[in-house]
Amino acid sequence: MTTVSTKPYLIRAIHEWCVDQGFTPYLAAVVDRNTLVPPGAARDGQIVLNVGYDATHELSIGNELITFQARFGGVAHSLAIPVGNVVAIYARENGQGMAFEVEGGAAGDEDDGAEEAAAPEAGSAEETPDGDSAGAAGSRPAGGRGSHLKIVK
Amino acid sequence: MTTVSTKPYLIRAIHEWCVDQGFTPYLAAVVDRNTLVPPGAARDGQIVLNVGYDATHELSIGNELITFQARFGGVAHSLAIPVGNVVAIYARENGQGMAFEVEGGAAGDEDDGAEEAAAPEAGSAEETPDGDSAGAAGSRPAGGRGSHLKIVK
């Protein structure tokens, strides 16, 4: 049996924490040929998605793949994000959560130690392309105030 | 509603990951007046416990308190560890897991950033006081090879 990384377990943990605390879980991911996201939803090669139960349907956070349906511009889309592409999961309301090293991602520093991650900017995270409750939540995480994310490898 | 910390969620996540992967989850905690552990089981103010389902009965990892029963020297004991006292949870087999900042604990560096934590030594972690499958698993975590733990605050 191949050992599964702790990453999907930690993503599920932070997602559950957000939901239990009444926070909105935002998932930041690198968009590449392995991701399925609506055309034009990525910015600078990344996407930030509201993965709360209110904003998604049939959300599944598996050990390899995160899948769900969400509305963009009023149109339902199916999304698929490999766990390996996930850069961060955090609460929109306070930025608390967890960031991960992703090759080619914004957090892709190759240093071996854990580091303080770039925190999503609350402002950019609240932009939505079309005002739907679901969908792309803003641009890629950028350095900002209120950083609570730590990179975990 | 008071916001619960992410810590108990992360402890449950690593515990579940260990169990799913067939690893033995070891929990390191600071022993003080808030903990209930068998007399003499602590070393240097800390205890390392096997919290696998094979080694415990009625294990509950709550948001505030971790409780279970385990055998020490053939005698069943009830244990209670506040989540705040937990220094680390990791797989005995490879040291992978997560470490936390605990005031007064071995990992109690007050630096604000995340850091590489002291990894438990595989050797000391395999000592058991009486050869039971359950119970105190060794001394407090010390710096060692194969460190995979990162401190999360």
C-alpha cells in the first residue's frame, strides 16, 4: 500500500473547522492541466474557491482529488482539483488555516523548513466574478495583513 | 460562540491518517495539574502515549479534552489530556505528524513563525514501561533524525 500524504487529512480538518465555526472555507489552488475549473476563472495561474457547503454541491475532499459543483455566472460547473495542487485552505473571515508547498505554486519555495506562508488578502478574496455565492473567490493569495497560515510540507 | 482552535481538528486528522495508513499514533503531551496520567508515567514533565485503537479503550479526541483508558503494568487507567497540553502527534514508524507550541513545553519557543519541531526519537519512543501494547511510549520528544514535524501555532 502506498502511504497517503497527511495533506488531504489536513485539508479536511481545516474545512471541518471552518464549517463548525461558521466560517467560509476558501481553497487556493494552482491551475494547470490537471485541474478542471471554469474557463477564465483562474488568475495568474491560481484560483481561490469558496468550498463551503452553501456554495457547492456534492463536495468530496478525497485523498487524491477534490470535486464539487458550483455556479459561475449563473451556470453550474463541475470542478476537480487534485490535492497536490492545493496551495492553502483558510477561513475567509480571519485568514486562519493552513498553506502547503506546491511545486510551481506561489508558495513554492524549496527551503526544507516550514515557513510563514503568504496570507490571502481579505479584500481580493471577497471579489467574485459574478456575485454568486459559489465560485472563484478572488485572485491568488498574496502577502497581506493578518497572516495566520503556515506552510506545511 | 467562542472560536475553537484548529488544534483538535489537526490532532484528529493526524490520528486518522496514522490509523488509515496502519501506523501507530503517538501523542506527546506536557504533564501538569490539568492532566490525568498514571503516577510515575511522565518523564521530564512530559509523556508519550500510544493512542492507537489497539492500545486504548473509549478514545475520545474532543475539542478541549482527549480521554481514553489504557493499561499500565497490567492495570487499567483512565487518562485525560487537555488539547492545550498536546505537544505533538505523529506516527511511531516514521515520525511524520505535527507538533504544536505549548507554553512551558519542550516546543515552547515563542517565535511567531512556524518552525521545524524537535522530532521524537524512534528509539526512546519504543520504550514501554511494562511491555503492554498501551501506555506510556517513552520519554519526551527530543531532537533526532528523520524529523518531519513542523510546529503549528
